[in-house]
Amino acid sequence: MRAQRIMFLGALALIWIGFSGTSHAQYALGSVSSVTQETCPTALGGHAADWVTTTNNGTVLAVVCYHAEVSCPETADLGFTYGLATPSAASNGMMVFVPSKFGTFTLPGNYKGEIPYDMYHSNYQTIQLAYDNWWQLTGTTTGSLKVASCRIATVLNFFYTTYFLPNNNTTTAGMCAHSQSGGAGGLGFAMTYYGVGDFLDKAAFVSGPEYGNLVEGCVPPVHPAANICPSTNGVYAMGCSTSAGTWSDAPNYLGGSASNISTELNNDPPCSKSGFKYTKAEQQLLADTSVVDGLSDASYTYPNTAVTAFLCDDDSFWTNPSETQGWYYYSQFNTSSVPSTCNYTGNNSSTPNSCLMVNRVFGCTTVEEADTGYLCNGSTCPVCTGTPPNIKCTCGGKTCSTQGTPSFAMHPFAEADYESPVNGCINRHGARLPVVK
């Protein structure tokens, strides 16, 4: 199996294509077929689908639902369901919500205060989606997150060519993606290896991207804590808030998070398995299927894509180091990686004109759920006590809450960021042409 894995990755390297636009050489996208309109399912992946509705917690769906199949090199075909909500007014842009964890259930959007709902009602075309099975599983005897993430990239490109280009043709409308947890990992791979930055105008990562460095994440012992948003002589890393400061977290996956990654890699090798001796070859396999693989196949340059991150600063409580794994990705960026047309002065960003904002989220009450936490507002930051899920936070002397201190709450901030005419989901690519696959 080990030899098969090496040949597998080698074969993938042979199908690089010259992607249009500004990316480096990237891996080939797949295709989407068998698109069929269907009655919107009420549940997906064991969770309520919670499609966007026309009114707050209403019964009338705003979405039209479809089922389709995505095909990618070296993977089995995988079905997925998506719900497309198109506003009646001229669209301000498209927001695709890449699902969390294994990707088998949608991000909810039937309540006011949930980002899909709010964005649709702010005249953005929205897409919620879910896969029929874990997108991370290749469906073959060989596991590779880098290979499997072709599905994320291909589906995003399908939405771009099929719905964004025909329906969002104003000069300002942007094509954007919001991702969470495992889906943030998938979007990280899609940006790094599949050229998705050639058409995404804004990419947002909530707790991730996962899988940043699987050698550090999966090979015992527990590694020393890494500094996130470090400063040198008082100068903070690119995109970081000077008021939020530096925090630290060990990079290792443990417990259930390690078990999930082991399954996703078909246990070749396993992740953080007690007593398992990781050879140099096995460590190289983990490196090869990381978002930051240290190889020439990766691109961290997206000159027409703004990037925003929301990293809970307490995910280590759940032995799930998503903030450190995400930081491995953001630390690859330099001032040429993203546009220099944003304005994050009010966020005390170390590089306010760069379209990268790495937000430290205080007080998350459950793993990777940044929308339960709070951010710094200018020079004032939340002050939190206790341990999850019983964290108590104050913001500017008031008890933190979405209603009482909305300017500190994550999801109003995220929505304002998306809707910003400078930093948000706006056209950064100029005249639009279909992506050549």
C-alpha cells in the first residue's frame, strides 16, 4: 500500500495544468454531472438542513435544491446536494457556504443572525451544500486529503461557471466562500493546489484551515506550543491585530480529532496513534497531504483574493488545535500574497492595507464555533474567565452578547466584513471569463 501511495501522489503531480490567471501550476479540476432539481430534503447527514427561508424561522424556503455528482481524478464519484437562493433584487455577489466537519450537512441559515440567512436578505445569492459522504474519503484504498479536496475546488468552480457568471454580472459583485472546520481545510487545499483563487474574490476560514501541517499534528510526542500572530520587536505578523496580541497552542491532534484524520487517511499512516513508530517515509506522506506541504506544488499567492480568518483561541481545550494548524497556512503569506486594497485600520491590523485579517476569537463555548465568541473592536478586547463551555466574557465593561455588545460579536463582524465595499465580497478580478479546465 505504501508504494501505491507514492505512485498515487506521483500520478497526481503529472496532471498539473496551467490555470488561467495568476496562480502557479495547479492540479486538474474534475467535473460535475447528473444535476437534477429535487425537493429540498429536510435533513442531511443526520442534521436538519435548515435551508435559507424567506422570513425568520419561516416555513417558505428561499432555495431551489439540486442533487449532482462530482468526479475527480483518483477518487470515486461523490454525490452532493445544494440549495441555491437567489434574491429578487440585483445580486451583490455570491456566497458559497462550504460545510463543516465531514461536509455531510449544511451550514444552517433559516434564522436571522445566521450568516447564510442574513447574507441572502442583504441581496447576496447564497449556496448551502452537503456531500453524500465524507468528502475527505477518496473512495479508493489510498487516502489523500490533497487529492480528495479536488471535490471542494471542482464544486466551487461549478458554482462559479454555472450560477455566478450568468447571474452576478454587475461590475462590483464578488464570488466568495465561507468555510468552517473540516470545510475550511478543504478550502485551504483548494486555494493552495487547485487555483480557486483565480476566481474567488474573498475566502473566509472559520477555525482553520485544518490539516495545515500533519507532521506536527499527528506525529507524537505533543509538540511545543506554537505562537499564533507572533511579534518581533513589537511588530506583529502580517494580518494580525496588534490589540489581540499573541497566543499559543500545541499543534497535535488527539482523541476524536486524531481518530477522524486517521480514517480520512485510511490509516496509512494513522494520526497520533499510541505506540506507533512513524518512519521518515510515513512522516513524508503526512507532509505531502498537508495544506503546507513544503513542496513546489503549493501556491500561497492570491493577488485578487481577500482572505479573512476567525480562529478560536481555546480549541486546544478540546484537543483540536485548529488555530495552530490554520496559522501554519497564514504564516506562509507575505505582502504580495493578497491584494493591498483593503482597509483594516480600525481593526488595529499590523498590515491594514493588506487583504488578510486574522481574527482572534475569544470565549468560544464549543469546539471551532467562532460564532459563539467575540473579537477585539479597535483597541478594546474581550476579557474572558472560566473554561469552555462556561466562559464568561465582558466587552468594554459590559457582559458580551450578540444583542448587548454586537460590535464585538463574531457573526455581525463577519457579515459587516463581507458587506464592506472595500474589504468584502466585491469583484477583484475585473472582467469575468469562464475558468478553463
